[in-house]
Amino acid sequence: MKISQELITLASYLAGEFENRQQAIASPAWYVSLRLWQRPIPVALFPEPSLVLFAEQANILQIDKPYRQRVMQLRPSVEVPSSIEIQYYMPKQRDAVLGGGRNPNLLRQIEAAQLELLPSCTLKVTIEELGLNAYKFKAFSPSKTPCCFTYSGQKYQVELGFEATKEQFFSYDKGIDSNTGKASWGALLGPYHFVKLEDFTSEFSLEI
């Protein structure tokens, strides 16, 4: 399988530093002001063709305390090679990559063995052409099974999803209460609306 131009374009849209400052100012009761980093991992981690990003975020008031560290593998779909899917992983040693969004040198040390595959955390991607070389990508879970993982001995459930254009990123991520099945944090009243501040596309090992 080869990396398609559409997959390369999606990777370039996702790679960057983002903020939702204007949204948080407009609706402070529902949206926390966040900084989001989605940084290319410049080393080969997987045998199949793919582009890989490290993601984490931080409250703007505690910018030095990032959380929700995860790894996103953008790859041709296993079932339909002509389409795109995103597989999520979690770093087993969170402290080793803590702050990698701001310090890309930390990401050069990552190895595949240090990542935990999250088998229920796979998104399918649809593509809408907006104009010449301009797209809107939508990523969603193909099933109703929530993304599940264990952290510090506690089990968590997350509903994942996003939309991306060249300059904007809309996150639909929500935390799910395992007892009630209802969303308890995140995009409760609609997506977090992030605007790209800085582009990290040049950090991919592949020229895109």
C-alpha cells in the first residue's frame, strides 16, 4: 500500500499548534481555553506506510502541564486501501514524552514497543473537496463501541471524532461516563474549534 496524496494532505492539515481562544472567550462556561499540539514523529515506527503524529493539549492557564498524550497513525485503510483510517496508540511511559508537543526532540526517542495499541480507537476518514487542492476531512468511529483504555489502573472511555481543513481543526472528543454511558467532559455542546497558529508539516520525515 502507498501513501495517497489525500493522506499526505490530511497529515499537513493536522500537523501544527492550535488554540481555541476565541471560542473560549465567547462561551467560557462551556469551553476551556486550550492549546493543542499535533506534532509529526520523525522516526519510522510501523512497517506499513503511514504518517504519525504525537498529540497532547494543555489548559492555557497551565501551559506547562500538558495532558492527554496520544499517538495518531494515519494510514491507508486495512479493509479498503483506497480510503484513510486513523489508529490511536497510548505511550506506555507517559513521562518520557511529556511536553513533546513543545519539545520535538523528545519524539525522536519513541519506539513502537513503547506504544500501546488501542484496538477500539480507530477512526474512518471521509473527504469533501472544497475547491482546487482544498479539502474537508471528517474522522469518525465506524461503530458505537467507545474508545477504551486504562490509565493508572483506571478504565476510561472516550468518543473520538474531528473535522479538519487547512487552517482549522474541530474536535468532537468527549469523555464517556462508564456507569451512565453519557458524555461528561469535552465537546458537550458542539466541537472545540481550534485555529492553527503554527504549521509543523516540515517536521515529517517524508517530504510533503
